[in-house]
Amino acid sequence: METGPFEVSAPTQLLRRVVELSSEFERELGRQLGVNPTDLSAMEHLIQSGPLAPTDIARRLGLTTAAATTVIDRLSALGHVTRAPHPTDRRGILVSATEKSIAKAMGDLMPMILGIDAVSREFTAAEIDVVTMFLNRVVENYGSQVAAMAERET
């Protein structure tokens, strides 16, 4: 496999820049919320999925339950999450993002999301179809590469 500098297409270069900017955005969002990347990822899952059991958080983040409990403790101490009894498991709890933290995160996310959506409205339906087809293929490629990498580890 070739290493070092090599030529790639403009779309590939731009996708790389999108990935870099996405990482920068997440770092800044985490800084704004006062959390580290793992804690931010936990918050993203709670905001997107709603209340989760600590074991679900652990599974989604690829952590042990003890490590997930530490994440939840940090987020709770910062006022980002609350714990409540699980409605069907009397020994369990559910963790929820607080309304204040959801509002803060969405206040930072929505301008970016709406801005991207506005850009898409600048294109014709046919152009959007081409872009969508391209991005679907990029997603498929990423997925197959992740699967191949994971397979090599086993």
C-alpha cells in the first residue's frame, strides 16, 4: 500500500475536510458544554434516543458498565443528566439528558443543521439525487471498510 502524499479527487478532499470540521465542531461543542468526547457521545445518544439504562449507554459507547457509570456520574455532576427509577425494572435506573442541556446542545447544533439544509435547497432535485447517490456510496464504502477492519481484528 502506498504511503505519503498522493493525489485524490476534489470530492474526496472535501469529504476529508468535512470530517475534520465535524471533529472540530464536536470538540467545540464539548468545550461549550464542559465535557470530554466520551461524555459528549453519551449525551448525543441520550438526546437522540431518549432515556437509556447505564448498560445501554455502555454498549453504545463500547465501554464497561463501570466506565459508563463514571461517565454518567460526571454528566450528572455537571447537571447534564438525571437518573430516575426504571419503570419496569425495580433495580434499574434510566438516565436522561436534562432539558437545559438539550436546549444548549440543540442551540449550537441547529444553526449548523439548518445551514446545511439551506445549502441543499440551492440545488435542483436532479442535482440532489446525484449528491445523495454519491453520499450513499461514500457511506457504504465507510461501512464496508469499518467491517473489514473489525474482521481483521478477530
